[in-house]
Amino acid sequence: YKAIAESPGHSKVVMPFRAGLFNREVVLNFTEIIIASRVTINNEAPPPGIWEDVVVDVYAYDDLDCNNERKVYSTGINETGYFYAVIPPNEYLNPQVHVVIGEYQYLKPGLVDMYSRSQRLLYDFNMNIEL
């Protein structure tokens, strides 16, 4: 089962739910952490020639002390700034975006797993780089 974020800039939690008919019940559990979010530059879609160079890295940790850091996903963005990542469950996550523009590298860290150690989490947020 997969879900995609509805609108950038708003966090949304997707919970498992039960569906039953008479005495038969099915429990659907999310087994992935899904990130569908956006990167903007000065609150606008990155211009041509820049969005191609934007890289989003997702780091995972075993605990909130950020032990055992490891990169679990790396992706680019499309021309409107959106990226999509499917991450294994049971991780504390920290997405980061970086881009080199001219002589400068810009780094924008995301939040560390806003909803604790969830197996059914849909991230949806906007990572804005101010130039």
C-alpha cells in the first residue's frame, strides 16, 4: 500500500486502519516511510539550470542521539521541485538538500523524524533554500 503527499508544506500522518466484514477483519499496516516533498529556492520552483543540480539525501539513525548515521536514499528533484523517496521502516530520518550555485554550496537540513519511530509515516514538507 502506498500513499503520496497531497500538498507541499504540510506534514501528514497516515495511520493503519482496519476493514472488516462480519467476522472477517483485515488490518492494513504501512511497512515503509514515504517521503513526497518539495525543494524550493526563494520559495519558488528552482529555475532551469539549477534544479538539475539539486540533490536530496536522506540519512537514517538508530536513535535520536543520531548514532549510526548512514545514508539510505539519494535522489534529485523534478522541474517543479518535487522529490519522492520510499524508506525502510523503523528508522529516525533526517532529509537534507544541497545544491551548488556558482561558487557556493547551499545546504538545507530537514527535521529528524517528526513523529518518532513510525512504520506508517508520510512526510510532506517544503525545504526552502534562501539565496
